Amino acid sequence: MQSKSILLAILAASVALSGCGDEANGKTHEGKAEDPVAIPVEVSTPLRAEMLAIYTGTAALEADREASVVAKVNGEVRALLIEEGQPVRAGQLLARLDGDQLRLERDRAQATLAKLEHEYQRNVELHEKGLMAPGAFETLKFEVAAQRAAYELANLQLSYTDIRAPIDGVLSERLIKVGNTIKPNDVLFRVTDLEPLLAYVHIPERELGRMKPGQPASIQVDALPGQAFIGSVARLSPVVDPESATFKATIEVADPTGRLKPGMFARLGIVYERRDQALQIPRTAIVDNEDGPTVFVVEDNKAQQRPIRVGLANAGFVEVTAGLKGAEQVVIVGQSGLKSGNAVRVVQLEAAP
């Protein structure tokens, strides 16, 4: 009787262990497999919009034209007629030097010229009547011409006491004060033409085939955050620097408001290609494998991996040229470790911005 009770206990334990094994193998008491756990993912629908291919770089802004105004004669500064920051026109009077000595020299040359011209006119009639030696008359004629040149030179020297702007622009620097005595070749002012400003960008030679004069460019400067300015590629250097393997692109920046200044640090973007209605997805959605880029799309609550071809890329988005039609739900978060056929649960649906 006791051995029979022990046998029944062993059989009961065996049945219990058998039941635990079924549960551990994912089977219910009916013997059916449980549904697999769905993986949560975020998805986005592709967007059709304009796609720009942009080369970005940095450079300091520079003036296209800048001129130093130098003294051509000695003199004392008698008057200053303009200050730094004021606009000037070519030929505008900036300052005056004393010209007393030069004025006297001009008057003396003028008086000598008048005397010689009077003598010349008086001897013309004698020369025509043959009463004056031809050689003497020619000498007098040359003396008149030489004195006329001396008078014009003296008048020119006197005009240099009026200091004038050589170009249109803005007076960017004044280096003299009233009362200063200056000498020839002393720098008195600097005039800067602020329209247009230029930026010289050195671009890797691999980009040479993409760059062309006339391409649009955007310019932003740290001193004016949140503001963008429009420019264009004015010219490209025809040679590549062998040391840096770069070529120079000159960007012309238009700023009628005058907010941009030479010397500002600029961030530039050159648009070298533009496509309308490009199919775009976030760059984070792409999964690279040995055969190329792929994405996961959600179909019937399951992930399906698709190969794609990509084109332009900009601002975190990539153009898809093949592999998607545009209505798919593309996984943008949670695709790491996914495999085709995995059950997924969409927790957020976004349209690509």
C-alpha cells in the first residue's frame, strides 16, 4: 500500500514538470504558440519638395575696392571736410592743405608766360617780314612752350593741396588732424567701397566640376545672427593649388542696407544643384549593408527591408531616386536590429518636414 502511494506521487510530479516545460516552450495548454512581441518603432512618410545640393565653407568678407589717399605735395592741414564712416564720391574734397608757396610759384610762372607770349606776338610780324633771324624766332617759340608747361605744372602742384577721394565708397580711416604737417606719399585717408563685398572660398579640387560662375550662394555672419544674405559665384580660379589641392571661388555679396562690413567672419553655402519635387527621407532612416543603402517600411504591422538608391543630400535629408514611391511608412527610429518580417508597433507617425 505504501509503495502504491509513492508511485502515484512520482506520476503527479512528472505531469507537473511536463506542464512547466510546455509553458517554457511558449505553448499554452491547448499547445498553440503565443503571438511574438511587436517591436515599437517611429515612422515617417516621405516628402516631395525642392532639394538643394549645397557646398558649405567659411571666409572673411573683403572689400572689392579700397584706396589709400596719399599726399602729393608738402603742406600743413588747414581743414578737414569729412569724418570716418561718411559716404564719399570720387573727386569729393576731403581736406585742404596750405598752398601759399605753391600759389606764389604758380603766379610767377603765369607772369613769365604772359611776358614771353607778348614778346612772341610782337616778333611774329618781324619774322613774317624777314626782319628776324629764323633761329632766334624758333628759340622764342620753344621758350613760350616750355614756360606754358611750367605754368601748367605749377597749377597742377597747387591743385594737389585739395585732397580728393579717388573712388566712390565710405571713408574707412582718417590718419591726419588739422595742423599736421605732411610730406609727399604720407597716407592721409582710406576709402573703402562696400558694394559689393567679396568672400574668397578655397574649395577641394574634387568639387571643381560642380562649381560654375553665377551659382547662387547664401551668406550668414556671426555678428548678425538669424539673418541671411544673398550672393553668387562671381568667378572661379582656373588653377588648383598643388599644396592644398584646392581652387579659389570668389563669392560676390550684395548688401544694399550696408549691414555687412569687411572683415566679418562669414559662413557660406553655394547651391550647385537644385531638384524640384525630390522624394526625401530623413538620413537617419537609412541602414547601410553590403549591397548598399536600405530602409525598413511597415506593411501589415511587419517590417520589410527595401534597397534604395539615393541622390542629393542636404540638412539631414536624403533624396531617394529609386526604391520608394512616396506613400510608405518608413522606419526612422527603432530600425537598429530589425529584420524583415519582424512584427512592429507604430508609436508615432510623422511626415518628413
